[in-house]
Amino acid sequence: MALLRIDNLNAGYGPVNVLDNVSLTVDAGEIVAMIGANGAGKTTTLMALSGIVRPRNGSSVVFDGDHIESLPPHEIVRRGLAQSPEGRKIFPRLSVLENLNMGAFTRKDRPGIAADLAKSFAMFPILGERKHQAAGLLSGGQQQMLAIARALMARPKLLMLDEPSLGLAPQIVVQIFEVIRDLNQQGMSVLIVEQNARMALKFAHRGYVLETGRVTMTDAASVLLTDPRVRAAYLGE
Amino acid sequence: MPLFADATDPWLTLLQFTVIGLTKGSLFALIALGYTMVYGIVELINFAHGDLFMLGSFVAFTILGLFGVQSAGDPYADAGFVLLCFAAAIPFCAALNVAVDRVVYRPLRNAPKLAPLVSAIGVSFIFMNVGLFWGGSQDVNFPNLVSDDNLFGETAKIRFTAKDLMVIGVTVPLMVALTVFVKFTSLGTAMRATAQNPTAAKLMGINTETVIATTFAIGGALAGAASVTYGLYINTISYQIGFQNGLYAFTAAVLGGIGNIPGAVLGALIIGLVVSLGSVYVGERWTSALVFAILIVILVFRPSGLLGSRTREKV
């Protein structure tokens, strides 16, 4: 059974529809990439999954066996669906440590939180070195690391990443994706949204192509990487 | 109101009115915190906040009336009545503030910012008229339960009365407690997180509506504490005290940097000093003009206030 199953997800802002019957699944242990141009609805999809944008009537989102399409955001996080949002959205005037603690806001198990903090600092040593500094003082790459570590502090069953490569130097992008792969090898399921299609498809198991709010293609990531339409539209070839 | 301690020594005059200014300022600070915390989290100037403070003082006044307390009597009984006033006015103001948010502001959470602002002015008028109905249009005497005796002895050159001490004794511990709460507790950190980025806070699993309600409750509680302290300190209340003190406190919040908690305290102490020193060196009738001149200068030259952060981060 899929960990996440979306059927006919419709969402938008006011009278404007952004998503048009998006359907998608993520199995436990998978990395799934959603690629598409700017404005295709990738971020709206993740925001609808997190409950920030209300899915419209008729949408169905089943996560870990339960319908979550009408739950408030904090309930969705509590059930194990966490997100590292587009633009990172760290809390700039909270310290790095406070940012990470906010990631664990729904949890009460202090020893588990302490263990996960130690894990974050092992994964990203720079965050440990700068844990008492305001997060707004971190570099872009470090802020991205913080955003991912913060989402992991919820101890999610599925981690959603929105444009983790945005605005980062190429070496940092590789580093971030290697961390994502390591997490996945430790059992984390990942849904990743990217404009950097080549990178995302290289690391993902399966991919979806989103165009103006519709899923137009879905296949194994390796197949999409060699598909002539994908190559022309998203890989710049 | 203490008079000149020793009119012949200008330095003593300065010192005396500095003490008075800081005492008054710490009272403004309690009110200013309610403005700044609510603004920090929902970007709303809660114009009804001063009038909430006024209603708190009427709660205390009515309670003392029920017990027939009119002037100082047995000190232990008086201390009990004072505590009772705080115990009633604080939860009253906290609950009323939360209720107004729930009924009036929350339905407008995603509306343009002008809608809740105008509604706040409406709530302010409603509160003021409730106050008018409750206490009448004239000033009423609030029982003088705390001693005006100079703690340094009646022949000392500086006056610092039990009343002044009471104001400091109420305001400083409350400000310390608030700082500890906001800085070191999980809910306090969630409050700062929600103020910095509400969407990200929701993505962390923070129920932002709970956080907002908590903020209104704390702001209301501080106004409630301020209202009783004000009644005991000034000994005159009316339905209009919310307007003037609210405007002073609002100016203090803007001066310090609206949304900034230490800023509100700093701004309030400065406004307290301006009011107090202004009354000596410029003239009592100019104090309001001085305060609002400061408001205008700040808004023109440094709208983010003394300690205010840059405009909100947006990526």
C-alpha cells in the first residue's frame, strides 16, 4: 500500500484553480521527484498536502492509511508528513537551535528529540558549530541545511522538499542531494519538487512531470531522464 | 502626586522627576506590551487595548465598592482587597481580549489589514461606551489604599512612596516573567516563530490560532494588572483613561519598534520620562503635544522604531 496516495487533488487561490486533478503516489522507502516549470503548481501541491492551501471538494489525500485532506496543518505534521518549504522559510531571528526545536514542536519525547538534534548536528556539523547564532546569519546553503534538518526534527514518515537546490552553488546542491540519498537509504521516504530536473531525476526512483496543474507524464526516473520530450523541455537539450 | 522635593536644587528636581517618569513609564510599559505583542503576531494595531485597560480598572473599582472599601483601613484587609482586585481584573481583561479576538478579529484574519483595524476602532468605541454606562461621565475616585508616605522619611529630599514602590513591584516582575516566558519556553518560542513567519510556523505543526489566542490573553492580562495598579496609583479613573493612556502606550510601542518586546519597555520608559520631565521643564499642558511630536518624528525618520527590526523578511 502506498504511503501517500493523492487522487484528483484540486486546489488554488480564491477563484483561481492551480491544480487540475493531480494524482500521485509515494511508496514507503521511495524518492519521488515532481518536476515542472515555474508556475506549474509544484509548490501548490505541497502546500495543499500540508494543509496550508485547502484542497477543494472531491480531492482525496490518504497518508499512512488516513484521509488528511481536510485536516489542519498541525494535525498533518503530527501524523508524520513534514515539509522543508520553498525559499527555506527558516525563522531568521531565532537561533539555529531554536529553529530545530520548533521542528520538533509536536513531539513530547525529550530523549528522542535530543537524539535527533545530535543526528542533525552529525549530518550538518556547521549547524552544530553555529547553533546559538541567529539563523538569519547563515549562508544560503546553510539555511537550506537548517530547513531540511528542521523538517526532520518532526521525525516524519514522509519528508517533502520544495526546491532544495534553489539559489545554491553547484557543489552545495550535490552535497544536499547526497544527504537526501543517505536519508533515503536509512529508510526515509521523500517527495521532492524541483526545477533542477536533471539533479532530481538522477537521485529519484520515480518522477512526475507537472504542466499547468496537470500530471502529464509519470515513469521511472531513469526513463524520464532519457525521454526526448523531458530532455527538450526540462533538461535543456 | 509628589511635589518638588527641594525646589532650590535643580539636580534634585531632575532626579525626582526622573524617578517619577520611570515609575509612570513602567506602567505605560505594561499597556504597551499588549499593543506590541498583538501587532508582532497578527499585524493589527489593537486600538481597543487602551479601553480594555479602562474596563479593568472599573472591574477593580466595582469589587472594592461591593466590599464597601472607600479608603485605607486595616492594612492586612487592604492588602487582601488589592490582591482580590488583581485576581479579578487580570483574568477579566485576558478573557475579554481573547473573546474579542475570537469573535471580531479572527474571522478577518485573511482579510485586508484595514478591515480588522477599523473593527478594532469599533471595539474601542463599544468598550468606551460600556465604561461610560458603568462609571458615568465624571471622574470617579478610586479608593486610596496604598500609602503616600515617603519611604525615605518625610524630611528626605527625594520622595519615593509606597505607591511608587507598588508600581515597580507589579511591573518589573511581570516584565521579567514575560521575558522568561517568551525566550525560554516552547510556547514562547512558537510565539516568536509565528510572528516571524506564520506559514512556516504552521508547517512546524504549531497551531497558530492557539498561539494568537495566548498572545491576546497575555496582552489582556498585562492590561488588567496595569489597570489596578493605575487605579491605586492615580486614584482617579474615568471612561476616558483608556484613550489617553492607550495613546501614550501605543506611542511607546511605536517608539521602541512595534512588534519588539524590549522595544516597548524602552519606549514606555522614555515616554514616562518625557511626560514627567516635560511637565516640569516645558509645562504640564504641553505633555500630550510633546508625546505626539515624538510619535510623528519617529514615524517620519525611523518608522521601524529604536529597536525595531528591518522590515519583515520576504524571500
